[in-house]
Amino acid sequence: MKNFTAGAYINQGYYKAFVPEGINRTWTIDDMEVIRLLSLADRQLGRLDMYSEYVNIELYISMHIAKEATQSSRIEGTQTKVEEAFMQEEDIPPEHRNDWQEVQNYIKAMNTAVRQLNQIPFSTRLIRKMHEVMMQGVRGEQKLPGEFRSSQNWIGGATLNDAVFVPPPHAYISDLMGDMEKFANDEQNPMPDLLKIAFIHSQFETIHPFLDGNGRVGRLMITLYLVGRGILKQPILYLSDFFESHRQLYYDNLMRVRTHNDICQWFRFFLSGIIETAKQGIRTFDGIMQLQKTMDTRLKPLGNRASDAYKVINVLYTRPIVNAEMVAQIIDKSNVSAYKLIADLEKSGILHEITGGQRGRVYLFKEYLDLF
């Protein structure tokens, strides 16, 4: 990208901090490999978005968000599994509840932000609101939820002296975030949307405006931007799985932007993630449609109980874990009827008991979960 300079280190006494250049200006892309990958990424995103027209996406969004929440949080060190995201807090071992709560906050932050996109544009205001929701009641609660930091932070290392990267001092944050917001919404200097959000993500992670939660907020912003710009009708594409699978490359490519002014290598990595993730999303939706086609055959032996089974399965698409009490509520019948239906669904291979106990048994829609 012509004339791109990431920024410069400034002396802060006993350490140096990196202050990025503003990005809200006209850019020229002359890397043919970036342009080729951009074309492929746009094509795959269009194919993925097509499912919004033919599939009841609303049923499956909660699974996409739960997977994103667990993967994005895993990059930060949490250990919650995607199926645990749907469990009640009392069913989570006490030593894992902080991790579980962080995942719940991520899910809540995404749902809140998607709803607010109708009233609030992609902006620092929306970003701060996401951060506020994400940091409530968890380990970062004392680190100014929803507020930009007022002190120096760093990435890697035990102190500022041995840090891998030191973001800009807090006095620069307001101007840098304002510049980033203008760039995100600038219609006068057009840039392809996928490159724009790639650029925004890199800039945000360099600014690192919060004391904690920057990685999770930065990754969540990608999906929000795609929905806000109308590239996706629903939030069904998340890059955290790709970033987690290529974690060191993710960090190295972001760092290379700062050390070598090489934004195009970051673009190539980011677009490769879009392509791979969109293809996986397409495979997932194809798998869901194939799974749905098998249900008539598998439930036919249930006779009159098949209608109750369909009620349960439709709920399982949004929440793939149930117990007998939940099933009784779904079908509006007694616990005895619920247990009989669960036995039928186990026999059909649809439900799998996962606790191994005699009491408080929990059942998983494993085939469906495996698609994600």
C-alpha cells in the first residue's frame, strides 16, 4: 500500500511506546495478491450470506455466537467449551465459573451490539458499550469497563521494560480512536470494506485503548462492521477460530505491520481467514440442512410423539443442551412424558447424555454441535 507508515516509537523515559499514524486518508492498493484474495473473499462471503435467504438463520445464530465467544476467549486463556456456554452456572465447576462468565459476557456484548447497530453506527460509542458489557462482573471489572485507559499498558512481558509491545500513551487514545471512527464511516475516500475492517482491526489492536479486553473487543468488531455495512445480513462469520488456529501468525502479522510497515501481509492473512472461515460456514449450513433432512425418517417411529420431538429439536438448534425439566416445559407435559421422549431421542441417536450420573442428567444434541 503506497506511502504507508505504521507509526513511530517515542521515548517515555525508561521505555518507548509506539504511536501509530492516523489512517483516515486516501489509500492506494497496488498488491495484486491482496486484490486476488479480496475477490475470493468477497465471493465466499456472498455465498455464505446467501443462506440468510434460504435458511432460518435465527435458529442458528446463538450457536455461531457461542462458538465465537469460546474461541475468542480461549485466545485470552479461558478454557470454556462451546457446549458449556449453554449450561447453567450451577452446572459449571466453581473453578471454571470465571471463564464461563467471560464467555457469557461476550455473548451478551455481541447480542447487545448487533441490536444497537440499528440506532448507533459503527463508532467509538458502540465499541465502548461492547467493552462495558464484556467486562462486567469478571476479572477485568476493576479495569474501567467502557472507559478508555488513563494509564500505560503493555503486551507480553512482566513489566514495561521487557514488554513485547507498548501501545501509545493514554493521552493519544482519544484522537486515534476518533480518526479510526472517521475512517470507518468515511464515504469520501472509499476503500473495499474487507480491507477497511482489516485495517481497523490492526489499528485498534495497536492503539489498545482499554486496560483489558482489547483482543476480544477487536475481534468482535470485525463481525459488527460486516453486519453494519450490510455485507452480512446476520452475524454468522467470526474469525476467532481462524486466529486461534494460527495464533502465532496472527500476532506476528499484526506486529509486522508496526515493525516493517507491511500492512499488505496483514491484509493477505486477514483475507485468507475470511475465505477459510466463510467456506467452513458454508459447510456448516450444508451440514445443518442435511441433518434436518434426516429428521423425518428418524422421528417417524415415534408416531404421535413426533410432534413433541420436533418442538424439542427446534429448541435444540438454538440451545443444544437440555435436561428433563426443560423438555417438560418445551412440550408442556409432565416429567414422566419428558423422560419417555428423551429416551426416544436417545434411541434415535439425537440426544446423548453427557454427565454419566443418575441425577441431574444433561443431554446434548451432539451431531448438531459437531457441525460447529
